[in-house]
Amino acid sequence: MELIKFEKVRDGKYLKNYELTYRNKAGKEKKYEMVSRRELTDIADIGGRPSGVSIVATCGDRLLLLHEFRMGVNRAVYNLCAGMIEPDESIEECIARELYEETGLRVKEIRKILPPSFAAVAISDTTTYIAFAEVEGNFEDHTSENEQIDARFYTRQEVKKLLETEPFSSRAQMAAYSFAGED
């Protein structure tokens, strides 16, 4: 597969839509649509700079999950605390800010930050970090009027039950499954 060209077809407030033209393995042209959070000016920009973080946060033996309304699916889903990196902000600063904004909690210790991974590889070049952190504090609502988030800590047993019956984002579902352990 060879990327021949790309062009922006729509410039939204948060997402930019691009049409990519590939030469497939049979030598024919294939058009493909994708979105990016960033302005792409060159083929080398695709999949470039990471744009955000998802935080797998624990407090002792409990996992932090957000039950939040997501406009893109028109329902509440279980999700990880996550957000976008601000210009000139370090990944550690982003983790602390997003955790506080969405939950009121504070970072006690960042245990690990994985290298950036693709968030939605079938439709976007967006890459984000996955961070593992121990957190502390009390829940407080610092969300904007456009966010509806119920943040709570869950035990392994509670997480196992949620996994059987509730909708999750894929990253939160994987983190929750790993946290809950195998049956």
C-alpha cells in the first residue's frame, strides 16, 4: 500500500476530515476517509504528535471509572479519565489537570506512562498516551457545562459486574477487565 496524496475535505472546529488516495497491492487507486485532531500539511504529519492521555487510576485496591454521557454515542458509558494535552503542557501536567478537572482528585504517583498508541486506528490518526497512576483526594465536580460525569472508585467485584452489563469505551473495558482479573 502506498499513500499517493491526501487532501482536506472538511475543516471542523475539533476534527479535520481528509481523503487519502492509496495505490493498493493490485496497483489500483483506493480512496479512504479519515479524521485528525490536527492540521496535516504533509504526509509525514499523519500519526504525528500525540494529542491526549487516558488515565488508568487506582486508589488502593479500587479502580477509578467515569460514567459519562458521550455525545458521539448519545448515551452514558464507562470510561477512563482522559483529555487533550494543552499547548506547552507536559504529559505529567496534563494527567494532573485532567484528573482534577474531571474528578477533583490529585495524583499521588504516576506509575507508568506507555508510549503513544493509536486511539481509533480505523478512522483517525489520533495518538494518545496511556498512564497508570495512584490517586488520592475527594471527588469534586469541576466539569464544564458540556460534561456530565459521575466519577467513582470500584472494587474488583463491582468492576466484574459492570463488565457483564454496561457499555464501556474500548480502552476502559480493557483496563477494567485487566483490573478485575480472570474468573
